[in-house]
Amino acid sequence: MQHRIKELDVLSYRKVNESFGKRMICRIGIDCGFFVEMNYMLNAMLYCLARNIRFQLYSESANFGTGIGWTEYFLPFCEEVHDSFHREYNLHRPPSWGRVLRGCMRQKSAGLIKWKIKSVLKTAMGRVTAFRVYKEYVLFAQDVAYNPDEHYYVPELGMDCDYYEAYGLLARMVWKLQPTLQHQKDDYTQALALPARYDGIQVRGGDKVTEAVLVSGARMMQLLNPQHGDCVFVLTDDYRQFQVLQNGYPGVRFLTLCLPEARGYVHKNFCQQSSDTRRQAIIRLIISVDLLLGTRSFIGSITTGPSVFVMKQRFDDPCVQAVDCPKHELSSSLSLTIGERSAISKKHLKS
């Protein structure tokens, strides 16, 4: 390849993808936050593309939707299947037996063993059901053997690149807002009076404290070091964090789509809200991340899904940094598990 491509054409991708025989059906929106699920999906797409496996999507039961699925927010990019058994049997890969047993020892309970056995049995039932429905063996996303050191060579698409470049190409290809969302983004941008040049940060609260150390907006602002009159867009799930920033930096113009009543995202509570409330929250999240993808500079955390999504696409941008990971370690850290990233984050924040 003579030059690095910046964008993948979705029609070309579909032509290549649909030429493959063996296939994977990836279910998105199972039980994690939106950008964790997005990351799983993109890794599954990369796995399939590197091995001549046709990637298909099941999203009707997605926890971020109202029964429509992926195309409720984004333009289609691949063939979708609609067989409802995926909701019951197409699951995330469960932890290894070693991790399960260590967890049982910590909790002094056999609950994780029971959950693991139930998950294995459900997956087995899903594979049998899929074979009966499709008359062939199909892969699920849990079959992905993730390898961040893999090289991606797909001459039909002009791809000859490493993991992060390939991830960015696919992420930009699938991240195409539906016209209704694009109109809402335009309305929000106009209402905020968002300037052409602005910076961005993500400040997380809520249930993230169960996985990682929460980082204050003030800590991020120290790294961002804005000048008087600068504009900073803030993605946060706790409006109080936004108010602290406003009070602490009166010379900076802060903007957010966070609602004044927001007091931290808790995934369990979110899933119990009405479908319309969930939908509007997801729309604000998607538009917020879309705005963060276009910032002059960005400060986030390696432990939060939206930040990881932005940083994976802009990891070689010197103006994109993690508050809890040195810049030279960012590319090696972003592909680790949440537990490993949390340990790096905690260590760096204490230093």
C-alpha cells in the first residue's frame, strides 16, 4: 500500500465482508455500558476481517435501544439478523475458571461458579439453536481471540496497518449518525454556541467507583491547562462536577449536555428506566462523544468507555492524553482489561 487511508467506504466493506463464507453473529447491547459494548463489537469486526469471516449483527434487544437496535442511532453498515434466540443465548464470554475461582475465594461464596456454569450451558444451547436455524455452525462474539499486536492486511480495502489504525478506520466507518440524530446534534451545537475550536474532558462518577479510582475534573484541568477565554466541553454523568469546574475556573467557558438533575451514572438503575428516558440519555451521550472526537485537545481516563473510544482513535495525537496514564504507555494500556487498566490508573494517580 502506497499511502495510509483515512476512511473506509462502507459499500466496499460490505462487499468484502459479505464475500466470506463462515460467519459470526455479534450481539451488541447485552449488559455493559454503551461504549464497552461498542468496543467489543469493533474488536469482533477486526477479528472477522482478518480471518475472512462474515460479520453480522444482532441488536434488537440492545440495552441502549427501544427495540430497533443499532439503526435507531446509526446508519447500517452490515447485514443484521433478527432471530430472537440471540437475546437469551448469545452472551459475552464469561471469565476463565481461574478468575471465577479466585473471585469465589474473595467473596467466600460459590455464586460465581453457578453463574459460570449457567453461562456455559446457555452458550452451548445457543450454538445448537443457531445450527438448527442457519443449518451451519456460526461464531458468536465471545469466540474472538483478541490480539492487540495483530496486523491487518486487506488489500481490497487498502488496509495494511496495525491494531489501532485498523480500529480507527472501522470506528469511523460505523460512527455515522442517523439524520435525526445529526439534526439533534446541530440543534445542541447551536444552543450551546459551540465555537469552532474547543477542548474536551470526561469526568466520570456514579458506579465507576466500583471498578476504578474516580478522577476529579480539577485534576484533568491541571493537565489540560486552558487559557483564559478557552472553551471546554465536559462529558460528565454528574452535574455537580460541572458546577465545580465552573466555580473553580471562572475564566474558562464550560459547556455540557449533562442534565442539572444528574447525580452519577449507575448502570443497574439506568436499565430500569423507561425506554424513552434511556433513549434520550444515549442520544446525549452519543452526541457528546461525537463532539469530543472533534476537540482541539482531550483529557480522559483509561478506565472509562467513552474516553477509551476517543483515545483509541486519536492515540497518536499529542493533544489527546489520559490523566491516569503516561502518554508513552497509552497505546499499550488501552487494549488491556478493565482490571488491568484500573491498576495502572490507580498507580499513576498516586505517583
